[in-house]
Amino acid sequence: MNDFGKFRLYLGVTILLSFVFLVVKYFEYSHHLHEGEGPWHNTYYAIYFTITGLHGLHIIGGIIVNAYLWGPGAKMWHTAKERFTNRIEIAGLYWHFVDLVWIFLFPVLYLL
């Protein structure tokens, strides 16, 4: 849409909310571990910590890519706009896959 300002705003909000999610997970993990509910406690917690931990690692990977595209990689907007847009599309596909995984993980781990 050729609105670089909106792109920077929305990607910045995405990165910020990603960090908020990780902070929430940190407090959640801290609570469970303080209560003695670690992966060693039972099978549910072993699965819970493994799956949410892997999800968290993928979020960190997405933050790194998005932060690069928001920061130093954004120079490409001025030099190779089509190439930059393609990278944003690929990063968006990855990010939405991670998001889609959470849509399935949340009900399975938290609501059942």
C-alpha cells in the first residue's frame, strides 16, 4: 500500500505484543515452578512445558526476524521495494503459522 509509516507502526506493535506474550509466559512458568509443578511433576506438565517452550522459541525467532525487518532491514524499502515486500510476506506467513499453532494449543492446554 506504499505506507511505510503504517508498516513500521504495525510491525512495532507486533514486536511489542510478542514481548508481552513472553513476559506473561515467564510469570506463568515462574508460578508453576514455584508450586513444584515442573516437567517432572506429571505427564501433563511435561507436555505443557515442552510444547509451550517450543512455541516460545518460535516466537523469539519471529521477533528476531521482525525486528530486523523493522530496523536495519527496512533500508531495503528504499532500495529494493519488491524484494523487501517479499521478505515481509514470508515473515508474515511464518508469524501466522506460529499464531495458528497457538490457536490450537490454547484450548488443548488451558481449556481441557
